[in-house]
Amino acid sequence: MKAATVYKRGNHFYFHSSSKTTAGVWIATQPFIKTDRDASPADLGNSALAAIGGSQTSIPHPIVWSNLLAPLLVQAGIKSWGTFMRTAQCLSLEADQDRLKIIPNRNLGASDGFDEILDKTIDVPLSSSPDHTGMALIKAFTLCQ
């Protein structure tokens, strides 16, 4: 399985890969991609596919955890995860063989993070056009809480 995350906050979307460490923990990894909120559905779809494409398995388990989201915070121009989360919406992306699952999340705040709303998952073929994938992302954001 490959994984990625997409956030909508303010006037931007933020994408990053998620990779599985040798200890079995999923962490944020490159690429970190920022797009404007008015980006075309095709641009959003391409960014999502690039983030999924960067997902890896068996990467070294981190020793230092404090800077894993630093690239995201720099892109957003803020200093803390709590500030980022205050107004963020989140989608989890999971790619398995030929399907892409887009999972809306519930924002539980900085301490508790995001919680997937599995019964609102949108499933699209991984071979879908970037435009179709981007439209599915836009729809999924309307299901976030």
C-alpha cells in the first residue's frame, strides 16, 4: 500500500507522502507540495498522484520526531502544528494496486489530530485522469468535519 495526506487550509492545499518505517509506523515524507486553492482539478490530481508516488516502505525509523512536519509548516508560513490544525481540513489517501481511496477526516484539534471518517470514503480507479482525481478530492473535502 502507498499513502499520502492532503490538507486544505486558508488559500492553499498541502500534500505530502506518507511512508512506513522499519518499525511499522507511518510518517510524513517528501514530497511536500503546496498548491493554490484555486488550482485546477487536474493540478490537484497531479499533486495527489505525486504525493502517492513518493510513498515508500521500510524507511529508517526516525530518532528525532520533532521536525517531521517542518516542511509543511514552512510552506504554510507558521511555526506550530496547533496553529496549522486550527483551521485545517484533512484527507487521507491510500493506493492499493489499481484503486485510490480518498478518506475524509474529522479535525479533533492539535492534541488528538485527525480521525478518518471511513464510511465517507470515495474510491476511484488509480488510472483515473488527474482531472477526475482532483474532482474527487474536492468532493471529499466537502465531507470533512
